Amino acid sequence: MAGWLALMVVIAVAGREATRELAVFQVMEMRSVIGLCMLYQLIRASGGIRTMKTARGRDHVARNVVHYAAQYGWFAALTMIPLAQVVAIEFTMPIWTAVLAFAFLGERMNVSKVLAVALGLVGVGLIVRPGGTGLSAGQVIALAAALGFAVSVTMTKSLTRSDSAVVIIFWMLVVQSLLGLVPAIAVWRWPSVAVWGWVLVVAFCGTFSHYCMARAMRHADATVVVPMDFLRVPLTATAGWLIYSERMDLVTVLGAVLILAGNLLNVQRASAPQR
């Protein structure tokens, strides 16, 4: 999860920079195709392409159709609202993930998990603080992306029961490359040298962040792993403040503290010996 957090903060910055020049569809397609090349060494270490076979092809396709749509919304929201808001709104995801994991995966919901999610969401609310005019278009898109990511995370947890992290990421990149091919061709333009650099960063982070997440899901319940991801909010808020001079006031800091408190509670309870 530490790898996931670091890579997802970096991809938020790289994604914003890449989409200044390129359409979101093109960035996503390049990310998938280049990421597949970057994954080659892990595929080889796992035994080669023949070991990428899966008996759950339909589940991989379904998961990646949902994830592709959510990812498009996430990248689009990066161009519309501050980084911290995109990530903060995304953290309505644990509500949906906890419900889905409880309903479909049979995971337990105890008091500490509920409290961790509650503290995190209160912190997120303090950071977002939508005005009297209601949610903006960017916030609505980010919220829809959060729901899609929740479905994707729940399906990933299910897939880890039968497939390795490398197999899951391999099929993610293959399916999403095929999904995005036509839309990317329709808006294609050759990237400048500087943007090529950002695209490579997006591809690396987008590929190996999901590898880290899949590995984490293999070792812990989704309702433990996902609340840890709340740390991405203060980390991304700090990146937005340092790089783009986006506001980070006292209320934002208070929200970050609540998020951290929820994570510490959840991790502490999860690591405590069972009696």
C-alpha cells in the first residue's frame, strides 16, 4: 500500500501535465500500451505469456470496462478541479467498497472498520466543503469515478482469490488497450518531447500502482486495505500546494488529521492479535 500511495500521488501530477496537451483518451491508451511493455519483466519472471491464462476472462473484462470508465472520469476531473478535491471526493469510494465487499465477498464489518471509514469521510468532507451552489461538474464526475473504482476494487479482491497480481494487471492493460484504441485514434496528436516524459511517468505509475494494490488485496481484506488509502488525500493536497499553489488551509489540515487518525485506528486493530 505504501507503493500504491506514492505512485498514485505522482500519477495525479503527471496526469494533469499530460492532459494539458493531449486528450484523456490518448493518455489512457498510451498508458495501457506502454504499461504492457513495462510489465514484460514481471510476466517473464512469472513464467511467460503462457502463465497469463485465466479461467475468469469474463470477470476481467467486466472489471476493466468499469475501471476504464472510472479512470476516464478521474483524469477528466484532474483538469477541472484542484488535485486535493479530486482525490478527496474519490474517497467516498470506501463507503461503496465496504458495502460491496460485505454484500458480495462475505467480509466482516466490525466497529473499528466502520469508525475508520467514518473518520476518513468526515475528514474528506472538511477538505471538499462544497459551496452553497452545490457540487460542480468536476466534483460530480469525480464522485461517479469513485463509485466505479469501488466496483473495480471489489472485483479485484475477488480476482485475487484465483489469479496472481501479474495476471490481473496483464489483463487490465490488454482489455483497456483494446477498449481505448478507437477513441484514442480519433483524437490522436503526436506528443511533444516534454509530454512524452509525463506519459511515461503515467504509464509506469498506472501499471505498478495497481500491481501494489493487487498484492495488498491478497494479504488483507478490502475493508482494511481501502481505508489505508485515505492517506492519499493529505499527500495529494500537499503536492497540489507545493507544485500548483493550491490552497491548503487550517480546515484542510484538520481533515487530513482525521483521515490519519482513522487509518491509524484501522491498521492498529487489524494488526492486533485475535483472541
